[in-house]
Amino acid sequence: MEIILQPDAAAAALLVARVIAREIRRKPNLVLGLATGRTMEAVYAHLARLHRAEGVSFAACRTFNLDEYIGLPPEHPASYRQYMNRHLFSKVDIDLKNTHLPDGTAPDLQAECLRYERWIVECGGIDLQLLGIGRAGHIGFNEPMSALRSRTRDKTLMRSTLEQNAAMFGGEPDQVPHRAITMGVGTILESRRCLLLATGQEKADIIAKALEGPITSRVTASALQLHPHCTVVVDHAAAAHLEEVEYYRWIFESEPEWHNFKEN
Ligand code: GLP
């Protein structure tokens, strides 16, 4: 795992967008794993700008989102399908046929989860998986105690997750669907590269646990310590409780991959 420190949330989001843009330029038919949440909005805004200003093309990309609420039709404004349409898909040249989210209205959820896993494999596996982190340490909707080898499945959400995500449901946690389909921790660990972005002081505690604490299903993001190629980008606020910050700064200074990213 490599941890990259950036001065603030804007610089961190820009760095993540530039990594994604570079990977798309290297491999135009990239299979991209996508995440939702407020943190990602700035990343998608940068990708839309890079598409307009620098011609980064999503035309041959395939995308797989981490998760979707159960029971919300894709046209519901709070569905993750609508989130993706709003923040990214409508702003770039992606073919909607190549964008995939689990179907939270499927009559047979188990069959839908199997179908999603199969589809990822048929597309050749995920090249680059973008990740945020929930305050309880979840990646996707893998709430505490999710098996670290879990696959795409339906999951009951924690009360704190409902509270965090209530804004899109009129501020009412009880209006947030209580269940979701999510890629499993095992599914995420199979992607070729993971790129996690966390910003803001409210993530500082959980980032320290996930990155420098023990690997435990209580904090499912800690499983990323097992991933052979995982980059975590944090701003200073989210890095506030990390212990090895001097080394992380040194990584950004020293690793050839980051030489072209310094002018942020
Ligand atoms: C939701 C998503 C997660 C995301 C998290 C963080 O719970 N399912 O994938 O990481 O939100 O959200 P935010 O960026 O708003 O803190």
C-alpha cells in the first residue's frame, strides 16, 4: 500500500482524477470500478473537465459501480445510477451501455449478484477500482464484520451509514433504504489496482485504523493492506492521526510514478 498526502481536499481529488485520466490514456478500454459519495463528486468534476479540455475519452471504457440501494429504481433521484449519470456519465463521452451498477430492483437478488460478478469477469476484471471510505471503515457497502473474502451480495446497512447518507433522502435516515447490493471485499481485492480517496477531519480516525491498524473485518477498508497495488490519497485533515506521515511524504517525493504529479 502506498499513501499519498496532499495539502487539501481539492488537491487530493485532482490527483486522483489525473491518475484515472492517465490510466485511460494508457488503456482506452479500461475497466473502471466506480464509487459514489460526496468525496467523489470533485473527482468526477475534474474528469468531466479533463474530458472537455484535454480530450480524455471514455468512449471505450467499461465501468462497474461498487453498490446500489435495494428497492430504488434506477430513475429514483437518490439511486446511485442517477448519481453517476449526474456527476459523470452525462458529462463525458461514455456509452451508457458500458456502464454497470447492480440492479437493486431485481426480483432475485442472489441471481443479480451472481450475474454482476460474472459480468465483471467477462469484461476481463477491473483494472482500476476507485474507492471512498465510510466513517465505520466500509468500502462499497461492506459494513463491519463483512467477510474479507465476501463477493457481491446484499447487505443490511448500519444506522450510522443511513445517517451519513440521509442528505439525499430529505435528511431522514429512515427514508434511506436499509439494504444494498455491494461488491464484496473479495471482489474489490481482485481488481488490478485500488485507488482510495479520503478527505476531511471526520475521516481521520477511520483512516488511521484502516491503514495503520490491524487487518480486521470490523474495518473492512483494512483489507486493502492485502492488496498488491493499492494507492491511498488523503488530504492533511484525513491524515491527521496517521503515524508514519514523514515516510508517506517521502514516497510522494521519491516514487517515479508521482514525478509528473508534483505541480498540483
Ligand atoms: C457510501 C458509499 C461508499 C462511500 C461512502 C463515503 O456509503 N457506498 O462507497 O465510500 O459513501 O461517502 P462520502 O464520500 O460521502 O463520505
